[in-house]
Amino acid sequence: MKNKYRVLIADDHPLARQAVRTLLEDDEAFEIIGEATNGIEAVELCAQLEPNVVLMDIHMPGMNGLEATRRIKAYDPAVKIVILSVSDAVADLFSAIQFGAQGYLLKNMDPADWVDYLHALLEEDTETARRMADRLYYQFKAVKPSEGPLPSLLTPREKEILAYISEGVTNRQIADKLVIAENTVKNHVKNVLEKLGLDNRVQLAAYAVSHRISRPEED
């Protein structure tokens, strides 16, 4: 048998982590080497344990799965990260890939299909994986970094809000973090969309990643 996939599970819900562990322990292709309860732990454990696969919940406290994915991929591009979510929204799927994830799995999938799909994503040689790659490719084409207005058109506040959008943060959450009204955030988002000639938050997130617009590293 080929070498096992060394798996790190990152999810803030204990029952969810146990469900994933139980599911994968029945498959000899996987070895669970650790568990993280938030994005910060996921980043730290990746550096310590060196997994080759991370199953990353998209919504976690402290640091969400998208930002954790970005940081992990920055220092270890080889690790394969699969985002776990209860949502099949295209925006979430697109954001996950923009941040460097190789795949996206729904928690409510049938267990047998879940494992088969995970194999498809990791082995990259099945019809399932090819169909997903095609879907992501056409979404990715929505924004090309070499085209369109430059970030210099944006004010510092607009860039700050754009950076939060790229992390998957909602308008309400942005308002709370910046101590401003939610309507003010909405107006900023509207202005950014107009300045950049974009249509939605998915494209904004892609633009931010493409142009490396991010907030300063937090302590």
C-alpha cells in the first residue's frame, strides 16, 4: 500500500471532529495525526506536525478557516487543504480556492460519498475531481489580476474593508471590528464595487487575493 495521508482536522466543534475522525479511521489510506479547535491552532499544528492533508472548517472563532488556509499555504504550498462546510454556496467554494484550498466538502454528504469525494480531491485523477476543477476554473476567470483598476484608487478604509471581505467576514462583523455602523460598511462596499467595476463580494474577495490586499499581521 502507498503511504498514508497524514491528516490534521480543524473544527471548533468536538462532535464534528470526532465524526470526521471516526469516518477516516475506517479507511486505511488516512492517519489522523492531530486536531485543532480554531484557525490559530491549525496554523501552529501544521508547523509542528507537518501533515500533508488538512480538513479545515470554514467558520471558526479567533481565525476562520480561510485565513488559516492562506497562512498555511504561504509557508507550505505542498500541503493539501480541504475546506469543510455545511454550505454549498458558490461564494464559499470560490473563496476557499482563492485562499489556496484544493477542495471543498459538505458536512451533510453521505459518509460513503464523502470519503470517495475526498479520495477524488486528493488523488486528482477521477471524473469527480475534473468536474470540480472545471467549475472552479470558470469561477476563477471572473477576476483577472492583470486587468481592471489598480488598488491605488481605493482609500485606506476601503482597502481595510476589502481585506476583511477577502477573509469571509460579513458586513455586520466588519462594522463591529471597526466600530462603525453597518450601513457605513455597506456604503464603502458599494463604492469599492463601483471603483473597481465589479459586481459582487465573490469578485471583491478574488480581487483582494489577486492584488495581495490584506490587513497587517495581528499579534
